[in-house]
Amino acid sequence: MGLGFLGFEAEPMSTTRLVKLGSLIEVQHGYAFESTGFQESGEFALLTPGNFHEEGGFRRQGAQQRRYEGVVDLKWILEPGAILIAMTEQAAGLLGSAIRIPEGEKWLHNQRMGLVEIKRPERVCADYLYHWFNSASARKSISVAASGTKVRHSSPSQIHSLQLSLPDLRTQLRVAETLDEWCTAIEKTISLLKALERRKQGLMQQLLTGRRLLKGFQGKWKSVRVGSFADAVRSINTTARALPVLSCTKYAGLVDSLKYFNKQVFSENSTTYKIVERGQFVYATNHIEEGSIGYQDLYDAALVSPMYTVFEPNAEVINHQFLYMLLKTEAMRRVFEATTHSSVDRRGSLRWPEFAKLKISIPPMPEQERIVAVLETASAAVDLARRQLDELKTQKRALMQKLLSGEWRLPEKPVPGKSLSKKGL
């Protein structure tokens, strides 16, 4: 059986041995650094659970990275390339996640993280072990052996008791190199995705506010109140129509409640729910300051909780997609927050009379449509990068399962997947 979609054939692996992990490695706990030394800046970067991706791999935290200033014993400074595993499940799926320490920083070995020290380098490759720890089978074994109720955790002895199928060292090196190629492709795609997201965000901030005008447009923008082009809609589901129920989210806008939450979070009795038609807007009356506003383009008609406000803009005055993009900006969220805090309503909600008074600036309709087209193109590029990232991760998981289990072996000269080269990754 082959991995044709990955660009190479694989054959059954031979000469593997079942080995107890404790005969190859020793896992060492980190040090409980004093909280008085925690700083926003400092000579040392303090390793935390936030530096672990749940699926494995090192996560950089940028300005949010916790640092340490103080006297440090040299034995707690980690070497670049050192392998550590998360010994507690402080976030779902984190237990057993493995990372490799990157170059360029002085990283401290913090508590609740296990440093993997190899005792038999002639028998096991460190990079092979790194990928093995992040495989589905290893993570399951660590989880099964873990203890604790509220916060599950593992111990060095539990890690040492695990067993793995270990091929010869040369095969380990080749497997690790191949999986590293997929890691590199994934990292590049993540960087591309972040760059595209920043570009989209920058375009939104510039184009939706008029700070940057598109070529060919010189018309003046005008300031208008929302109520001058939109009306509140109050259509109640008194006849109990069997319609999908929607919820409003901060980032995704309106979503199908059952699909999004994977459970029913709404009342069985829908006779008090509001009907929202396609092309209408919905916002969360009691927490609009979070940016929970959506545009109904999922169904011809659906239902929302009576706690939501529904309104419909005049499409001859404002492009619906332009309005939705504008209302989802961080600048408008801050307007919602300020207006909500100044509201006289004791629950701090933003009712339609106050919402209708909000002012926005809009260009002529042709410019609105052109802005929407530019931003939709930027969104399509982001979506494509996300799909490519998901595809690469799926390929890597499939490859890990086959190669690390010993079911398949690599040909003499492994090559990166054809799908990667086609995408220019």
C-alpha cells in the first residue's frame, strides 16, 4: 500500500523492536521559580504551558511571553534542541505535548514540564522521539496512565514505563527528517496565514474608515446615523415555525447553534423567539460590547433568542456586506463598548433606540462595492491558506501514524510531498 498523495511509496517496516522508554531516556522535572522574579522583560524566557501547542510543537508568545530576572542555576538553562513534554493538562489536549527548544533565547526549565534526557544515544534519535511523543498513540498512552481528577498529570515513572516500536538508528533519522519536512511546511504556512490575516486587518482598518481611498474614487464620505438607513424588525415566532436557531458570536457572526455548540443551547419552546430573514442583521443586545453582531445569510429564515435585536438596512443606501465588515471592526467594537457603558439601562445593554443613534461614515455605493470586493479577495486568500494548513496537518498525522508505528518504511531517497511543491511551500 502506498502514500501516493504524499509523493512516495511506503513498504512494511522490518527489524523493529518493542522497547521500554525508561531504558532509553530519563525525564526530569523543572524548577519552581519564585514568582517575585517574573517580569515582562528580562534576560531569561520562562517556559510555560503557553509555549506548547496542544498537537505538539513550540508556540511563540511574543510580547505575552513571561520572562524571569534573577539569579539562575546553570542547570535550569535549557539547551537549544532540548525536548520537553507537558506533564500536566492545564489546557484540553495539552498533556504529553512535546516541544523542541528553539535557538536565540535563554529558556528556563520551569516546573510541570519534563526534560527528556537520552541515556542511549546510540539506540535512539532525539528527533525521532520528539515526533513519537506527539503521535496519537503515544499521547493516548500518556493520557491513559495519567492521574488526577480536576487537573490530570503524568510523572517521570509513568513516562518511563511506556513502550514503543523502535527501528534501527538510521531508519529513525530518516523518519525524523521526513516528518521535519512536514513541520517546516506547516510552519511556513502558519507564517503565511498570519501575514495574510495582518494584511486583511490592515486593509479593513484603512478602507472601511476612508483613511485609504481606492484608485479611481474621489467622492466624499458622509456621516450618517444607523437609524437613517435601517429599521428594527420585531417578527415573533408565535406560530412555532420549525426553523433553525442561530447564535451570534464575536468572531464568526451568526452560526447554527446546534452545529456550532454540538448540543442544544436554546429553549424547546420557540414561540417567543424572533424570526430573522436572509439579509437582516442581528446583535446581542446585552453584550454587544464584545462585538457579537451577525449578518443572516445562512437560511431564508431562522430564529434567534428574544435577547437579540434584529434590524434591516436599506440596500439602496448601504451595501450589506460593507456594513457588516464595518460593524465587525475593532473600532466599532470600542464604540459599542463606550455606548453600552453610558447607557441608562441597568443591565448595560444597548437597545435599538441608542444603537440607531450611532454614526458611521460611508462612501458612495460604487466605492462601497469596490471596497467589499477588495476585502473579499483578501478573505479568500486567508481561507485558502487555512485550508492548506489543515491539509498539511492531516497529511502529517497520516504519515506519523504509518511511519512511527513501524507499519511502513521510507524508500531510499525520501522526497517532500508533491502537493507541497505545487503550493510553493
